[in-house]
Amino acid sequence: MQFDADITGFLQAEALTQLIEDIRLQGYSIQDNLLDDSLVSRLQNEAESLDVSQMKLAGVGRKQDYIQEQDSRRDYICWLEDSHSAGRDFIQAMDLLKQILNRQFMLGLFDYESHYARYQAGGYYEKHLDAFKGKSNRVLSTVLYLNDNWQAEDAGEFVLFDEHDHEKEVGRYLPKKGRLAVFLSEDFPHQVIAANRQRHSIAGWFRINNSVSGTIDPTR
């Protein structure tokens, strides 16, 4: 599979080819080298430099249905904005990926929303789906990890469950720097195991446009 130079400037061709094949065959992919190393390092630095005042306690739901919920999750988030230099380049990379995914699978992906996430030691997110059948415009979920030298004893694994048997684990993946998980939002439950140290990631969602009365469906 051949890709243009502007795409491979952000995305590594070999990992990109594998991701597309994985999504085609199984609906999810875990790639450790998809994004350019320098971009990942910049994203890590940006995430770690966020002041606590720039982050808010994460919740569940969207817009008027949003509530802060510490029983099911304990993380702090900061939505990626134009003021985030590395974040802008990450959004550009994800936009390129969106174009490729639309060409390959005719998904009709409209935009991509994402936020930095910070889990303090002991932080977790219980098993959940990012979207429910017919109830959301989220199609593909992504999680990019931004943590140096993560070891097994640090715990904090991302756990992906089978799309048909929600009690069966597909795999457990340490949140090591540069690792990207991509999966169908409606199909794969997942959870975040409590870690023994602080960690950072970027959670994101490729969305279709559920326009109402001619108004473009807004992000978050």
C-alpha cells in the first residue's frame, strides 16, 4: 500500500498499513510506531506541562447530559485547542488518518475530537463503551499513550474486551509512550486499570455528522 509523502511525514507507512488491515479484519488495532517519534515527544511534553488549573475532572455524557463522575472514572482532562502547538500537529495527523480511513472503509468520518488525560497514581476508568448502538456519532475511538519507561510493575493497563463476549479480554496493554489503540466505538468495551504512578494520554474519537435542522453537529 502506497501513501503520499505528506501523510508519511506524520504517520509511519508500515504501521499505517497494519492498522488498516487490523481494522478491516478485527475492528481494532494496537500500534506502537504509527506516529512520528518527535511528535509523540512534543505531545508528551505538552501534556506534562499542563497546569492543574488547565485541567478539569473528567465526567460522563455530552453537553447538557455531562456530569462529573468519580465512581466510574478518576482522571483529569484538557481538550485539545489551537493554543496547543503539539496538539495542533496531532490533530493534523489524525485528519490525515481520517482521510485514509474514509477512503478505505467509506465510513463518512466528519471530524475528530480529543483531549489530554492525566491519571494520578490510583486513577482508573471502569469498563465502558464509548458509544451505544444508534445513540452516538462516535465511530472510531483512539488512545495515544505518552509515558516514558513504563514497566509492568507500574500497572495501569488498557484492557480491551471482545465485541461479542464483553467478559472476555482481547488483551491488556501497558500505556507506554507512542502506543496507539484504535477500535470501533460501539463494539469494544474497555477499561483503564489503576496505575502506581502518574500517566498521560490523549483520548480521541472520529465522528460522523449528526446534523439537526441544518446545524452541523458540534464537538463535545
